[in-house]
Amino acid sequence: MDHFIGGGSVGPNCLIDLTGNAGATLVIGANDDTIIGGGGATNIQATDGDILIMVGAGGTTNISGNLSQIAGNTIIGGAGNLVYNPYLAPGGDIAEFW
């Protein structure tokens, strides 16, 4: 399994684009990150909030939701499957599927 860690360790506003990745991947997102799911199993820990997440074009994107008291995540649909584990935080998450 590949591991990617977002803004908290490498700086703010990270773009983690897993398009074309067909393997299993774990991403630990941070505030202001943008994460694009891959075609395999993409597991995203999005508990920091204020993360833009795009569901992958294939495979399954697994998201652990927001724990932030301030800012929610934005999840945008893709052709792949979405497994979403929401947390009950005041910041709330927004999901858009077109």
C-alpha cells in the first residue's frame, strides 16, 4: 500500500492526484489539501476538515469524515464508488454528486 501525507508534514495546500493509480493507497489529508482518488482502493483520512476530495474515476474511495469544529470537507463525485464514514462534528461535510 502506498502512503501519502498531506499538508501537515509537507506544507499547506497540497495537491495529491492519484489519477491512474490502480493500487491500494492511504492518504492522511490536512487543511486546504486537494485529494483526487485513484482507480484502486483509495483510503482518505479527512478528519482535519477543509479538504477538497474528488472521488476516483474507478475503484473505491473510502473517506473518514471531518472532526473539525470549524470547517467541513467538500466531496465531489466521480465514476468510482464512495464509502463515506461521517463523524458528527459541527463543521459538517458537503457532498456534491453530478
